[in-house]
Amino acid sequence: MKNKSRKEVRMKKRIKLLCQKGQSTLEYAMVMVIAGIISAILVSVGKPMLVDIISNVFGKISEMI
């Protein structure tokens, strides 16, 4: 029989919505993990340069005051 009940149709819509919701959460989590990895690499590789930049910024601020 091709005639589906309303309950079946509603249930399929709910399942589809939950699957889409889970997929967007997974995508967000993956982006956050990748951003964290890239940030960690940049901080570990560019640490001496970052320290110099920060100290220069604070030095210029202290000269202004």
C-alpha cells in the first residue's frame, strides 16, 4: 500500500530533522577542532615573534603614557 499514515510521515520528518541537526553540530565541532589545531601550531611556531610583538605593543603604550 502506498498510502502512508500521518504518524509515519511525521516520524520520518522528525528523524530527518534530527539527522540534519546532528550533522550541523558535527560540522561545527570539526571546525572548532581544526581552528584549535591551527592556533596551537601558530602559537608554538611563532612564540618568540609573538612575545616580541606583545612587548613592543606594551612598550609603545607605556611611552604614550
